[in-house]
Amino acid sequence: MTMQSVAAIPVGDAPPVRTKTFIEFEKASIRYGRGESSVEALTETSLKIAEGDFVALVGPSGCGKSTILKMVGDLLKPTTGHVFVAGREIGATPIRIGMAYQNPTLLPWLSIRENVMLPLKIVPPFRQEFRAKKKGEFRERVDALLEQVGLAGFGDRFPWQLSGGMMQRANLCRALVHDPDLLLLDEPFGALDQFTREELWATMQDLWMSKKLTVLLVTHDLREAAFLANRICVMSARPGRILDDSEVTFARPRTIDMTYEPDFVALNQRLRAMIVGARAAPSLSKAAGAAS
């Protein structure tokens, strides 16, 4: 695994330097099934993510990107190796996690405000406070978050009354309303048209810059990864492992116009070449792992 740096475009402030490790993979592997029919999805993967960092995972389909996300979210445990979050092995991490997927999964019979408010009804300690006396305060919190993402005045609407981009904005609000320590994003903008997707990149950047929470993003869109992330990790074909770990130092706030600058285009081309190479020779990653 290599760590590289990409020259910054001097616009705004550079991303802050983070030092405290928040997520750590220690030679973690995942194997699905048993016997000859089993499949190794991830092999001896080591990775460190600092608190407050924004990291994107890219790579060929089926390389284990979403598997890593599920492990961090305590939905899967490694077959071998270890995964630590906030200094504790997964399964014993008392942190709040927000998650957003490609499909908004909003409940159609609830208003947008009620959809966003759902985590406050089920996540301790908000659950007790919500039931006791603070529903009005939580409503104010939800409305402020909706306003921040451009949905002011839409709290009483229902999901079927909103566009796909608006529903995804509400989905982001629901993932953030309980002030999570960690935000996991699994292709949250992949189903949207290009212009809506770019609008939501800017919204996501604004949210991260204001909240400074730790974010792990899975995406197939290299422009999206370079626009949003401070680091981009390229994964090999299955069984997945980290082939490259690049620091993205483009200054913030980033703009869509910056994505056409030579340095930005060069980063995308380099990432694409690595992914194409990984798809063309999937067995190389396994051989390299055995040799290391």
C-alpha cells in the first residue's frame, strides 16, 4: 500500500490535519460460506482512518468496498484479523453511526420531518428525552437541518411529493440528525442525474466542513471521490485489499469548476488506470498479498 499526495489547487482553506486514529483494520479478512464453495471477499486488509477524516473507497465491482463499510458499521465481523472503531474492537463500540445508501428508504406514510426524526425516537439517549419532554426541541433541530440542505418548508411533505434529489437530501438529514460520530455512505448519489449529484456533492461538503465528523464513502464515481474526500483508497479485485492510499489536498471549499482543472483530471486518470489494471489482472492482488 502506498501513500501519495496530490498538489493542491489554492482555493479556500486546506483540509485540517487529523492525527487520532478512529478506525483501524488490522489484517482483516472476510470469507463468505464454507468449504470449496466459500468466497474470500477481503484479504488481510490494513487501514487507518483518523478522527474527522473523509475517506473514499473506490475499486472494481465486488472488491469488498461495501464489506468494509458493513464491518465498520458492526454488521459483519472479520473471519480473521481485527477491526477497531474508537479504540475498541467492533461489537463493543459505544458510538453513534449514521448511514445513507443509494436508495433513500424513506417511509412513504411519514412526512419528511417525521422520517428525519426517526433516529431520535430509537437511538439512546435521545429516545428517553424525546419521549419525556423535548419533542419540540427535536423538531427545531430537524427543521434547522432541513434548511441547511435546502429543504426549508418541505418538512410536512411526504416522500412521494419530492424529487429523487430532494429525497436523498432528506436521507442525509436522517443520517445526521442524531449527531453521529461516524457517517457511512454507500453510493448515496449513484442513482441521481449528474446535475443533482453535483449539487449534493456541494451539500455533503458543506455538512462535513460544518460538523467535522468522520466519513467513509463507497463510490464508483472517481470525480465524486476526488471532490469530497481527503483520502482515496483504491482496492484490488476480489479478494479485495488496499492497493493505493492517496491523500487529496485540493483546498476547500471545492467547486465543480475545479473538477476540470489539470491536477484534478490527472488524479482521476491515475485512479482509473489503477482500477482498470486491477480488473484486468485480479489474480495479481492475491499473488502480491502472498509475497508480502
